Amino acid sequence: MAVLTIRNVDDAIKQSLRIRAAQHGVSMEEEARRILREALVRVSQPQPLGQRLKQRFAEVADADFELPSRQISRTPPNWDDTP
């Protein structure tokens, strides 16, 4: 296992970490490991885009949400037939 030393941590951050560790019944060191593990697992295993969008807009999109009707797309220009 590696050893990690973190310098210049604000006193308020250290105090918050100490309180959070006490609430979880673990040492500050263990709480810091848990926080790092949780943060990095989230980053390394992103949700698929559809799930992220559904989660982000869950409050505004409900069962009554109606999609606008689709229109027939226009014919793209044919650039090969230019004079």
C-alpha cells in the first residue's frame, strides 16, 4: 500500500473531516480514504449519457411531458451538380 501525505489543508477542512469521521465512527485517515475512493469510483465508472440526462431532468420531465411532433427533413443540396 502507498502512503499519501497532504500538506497545507485548511483548518476548517480538517475540522470538517474530523467531525465526519466521528459521525461514521472511523479515524480521520479512514474517512479520507473513503472520500477519495468514492470520488474516484464515480469518475472512473460514468453512467451512460441517457441515464445521466434522465437523472438531471427528472424534476422537470414527468409522465405528462410530450415530445414535439417530428417533421420530414428537407432534401440536402447536391453539391456535385454545380455549374
